Amino acid sequence: MSLISVVLAAAVGLSPAVATPPPPVQGTQQSRPFPLSPVPFPLPSGLDAASRAPHTPEPGAPAWCPAVPGRRVQCGTEPRPLVAGKPELGTVQVAYALVRRENEAAPAKNTVMVNPGGPGGAPVGLAEWYAALLGPLRADHDLLLIDPRGTGQSGAFVCGTDGFLWAARAEQRRIVDRCGALLGPRAEGYTSAATADDFNAVRHRLGLGKVVLYGVSYGTYLMPIYAERHPGTVRSIVLSGAYPVTFDPFGGPSARAVPLSLRRICARSGACDGGAAVRDLRKVAAMLRARPIDLTITAGGRPVTVKLTESVLAQVLTFNASGALNLRPDEVPLLGTMPAHLSKAARGETGPLAAELTSAFQAAADLGVPDMGLTMTVVCNDYTRPWSVDAPVRQRWRQFERALGRTDPHGYGPFSRAGFAFSIPDGGEVCIGWPKVGTARPYALSGRLPDVPTLVISGDLDSNTSVENSRLSAAQFPRARFLPIPNTGHIPEIDASGCAAGLVSAFIRDERVGDTSCLAKIPPIKVNRP
């Protein structure tokens, strides 16, 4: 669902601008390739590395304690049981960094506790990014960054997920199954509920009162769980790129968002006919369903074939094409290249589309995708599944197929039901072989979330965590305001205009939505003409 806001989420600190652009397609404006990257969200230029400013850590601070110019940073770890009630499975040291306000002579107005998504994002390494993002609050707000168990400085583990990103679907399932078998009974310890309790333990250790919860992508799944389990500690909530705790495991809202995005970018740019783009997509999806196209990349020093199927196209349009929109407004993002590529492919000229997607996969391979063990463990423990976790695998398959067959075949936009369901890297059937012994069960909210000021925002071009899902997320809360952000994707705060980021900071300070006039000034993304 939120897994990899660009395609598969896991680590932090990587810039999207890492690959050499492919040769331009004749007659189009060149776009910079955005890799199918494992970062929680692309980092704006200049904020994608730790500060090089002189920094003197506090006495006894760990070597990993981040530097934030002009602010004191307090770091440490909190020991936590891996699985409550099972001391034989050991403990995990949960790492945190508390970035103090600039004016420490006065009490902090609030403490903002963040999560950057994934599952797998580790915010301690993003301290400077978050400090800049929430810059308007720096004088009187503290910032609390906690690496979730199994990530960053909190006992990150390796599960052998190499090649997951470009593997065929059956191999992806085998990779996930191997991870579950490797972890054994320890897998039960890596859940969103355990992470939420870790966060509260750190908050208590630091002597903090109520906190502001700020989650993006997977963080919008984690923070409601924290709020349910520790409601008396919550001051207010901000969720960006959101989805509900119980969601459609077949990805219907995302499938329906893809054609909406095509129609919107065509109408707003004037560069294309949105209806034609959707018809072209429907035709190309059917073509790939019948005859996949081989893409060749180099990974680990050897050639690797990626099958461009209907499902792979759906995955790229849902995840990768939703990322980095309006991060660089003068460039054509991947989504902006799609109407022209789909128009040509629908008429038999598949080369430009194949070249664009080869470039994206190659950029991911060149980055080096971090191990996704934590990502898949949380997904397979926590997320909604259309089968009984206690059933044997053969019965799970029957339950999955019956559940998919009961869905509306017209509810997946231009895609087939199976084509889209098998495209979701953190949904569909990817966890169908996850062990039933020594693991956790899908999380369900009780329906009792704190009655506190809540803001939910979503880019209206985001197919990953779509507007439809973000509205469902907002509906979980007694006092939520939902605000769609035009011409942005996943996550709206990276928009170069700074509009969404400013609205978030203002809401945290004032606990209400203020002036939203900046939304009308966010420009349409650039789109290549077919």
C-alpha cells in the first residue's frame, strides 16, 4: 500500500537524481529518470546528506548521532523486548535523536514525533531534512526521530531480499517466504504495534508529555496505531500520503487513481487528451497481458531480464510515477512522459516506453537496493490479507482467488483484476506463504482514536496512497480535516513551491488549517505531447 513510495520502501538518504539520463526520445522534452528507488521519498537537492557543518556531539553521544546546525541533538537508545512475554527471543535497542528547539531558554511549545514511511524508513538519518522541512517551527518546537526496530540504528537486519525489485512475481513470493523462514520466531517481534509501543517508551524515557504525530506514507498506518494504543499522549496528528489501517488488499483505489491522474495531467497541461491516454493505457495493458516485453538491465555485474507485464506496468504507474512530482518543476517527470509513450505503444511502437522503464529499473539497480527484510516482515505480519492466516497455503490460495473473483472487474480502471492485484509489492498474494507459526496477525483498529486536531493531506496525482484511500484514512478520526494537494504526488511536501510543507507546519503550530491560497499556485506538471 505505502510500500516504497517510489516502488519499494526500505532505507533512507538516497537522492533520486543518480542515474545518467537515456538518450532523449525524438520530439519530446527529456525527463530525468527517477529510479524505482527504496527511499521513503525523494530528498530535495542539498538535503540528501548529513550536515558537513562543524558539530560537537554531547558527551557520551553515540557516533551515529546526527548533526543539525544551530540545534542541540540528544541521542540514545532504549532497550525493548523483541517479543513481549518471550524473553528468550532477546531485546532490541531502539535508537532515537531528540532535536531541541533553537530557543531552549523557553519551554518547547510541542514535540513533533515523525515517521518517514516504508515500512523501513529510519528517520534518525533524516534529521537535517526534517529540521529543514519543519523550519518554521525550529525556534520553539522539538523534533523526535526514532528509528523503528529493525531499521537504521535500531538493530537493522538482513533477510536476503536481493533482486526483489526486478524479480518475477513467483520469485518475489519465494524471497518473502525465505525471509520468514530465516527469521523464525523472531518475526513476531517486527510489528507496527511493537514499534508504536517502542515510540511511547522513548517518549516516556525522555520525560515528554503529549506529542504531535507526523507520519508520511507507511507512517500514516503506524501513527493511528500509536494513537489508539497511547491516546493520552497525543496532542495532534498530521498524516501525508495516507491510507487506512484496514484497506483493500487488491489495490482497487490505486488502480482507479491511475486513469484519474492521466486525465488530470492532460487537462491541466493542455498537452494531451486524457480520455485517449486512458484508452491507450487499457490497450497497452491488454497487449502486455498477452505478450510481455523483455527489458534488460545490469544488476550485480550481470545482465538481468525484467519482464514488462501488465502487472509491472501497473506497479510502475502506481508507485514510481507518483513520486517526485513538482520536485523539479522545469523537468518532465515520469508521469508526464506516459501519455506520449502509451500513445506510441498502443500503435505498436513500444520502444520509447520500454526504454523509459529500462532506465528506471537500471537506476534502481545502480543505486543498490537495501535489504527489505524489515519491510516485508511488517507487511506480512500487519497488513490486511484476503485469506486466513491460520489456513495452510493451498487453502490460502483458494481463499485469495475466491476473494479476488468477488471484486468488481470494472473496479480496476484500465487493468484486469489479476493484473493489478499481482502488481502490488506489499499486497495481493505476496505474503501468501508467510509462516503462520511464530508470526503476528493482521492489525485491526478498535475504532477508538483520540479526539484531537488531525490533518490528512494527499497529492491529487498520487496513485500509491490515493485520494480515495486518504479520505478513508481521515474518516478513522473523530476530528480530521482532509486536504487534497493539486499537481503533487507522493509525498506533497516535496513540491518545490513549499505549499504543502508550509500548511503542515502551520497546522502543527495552530492546530487548525489556515490560509490555503498557495494551493492554487502549484503549477501543473510538465507533460510531453503525444
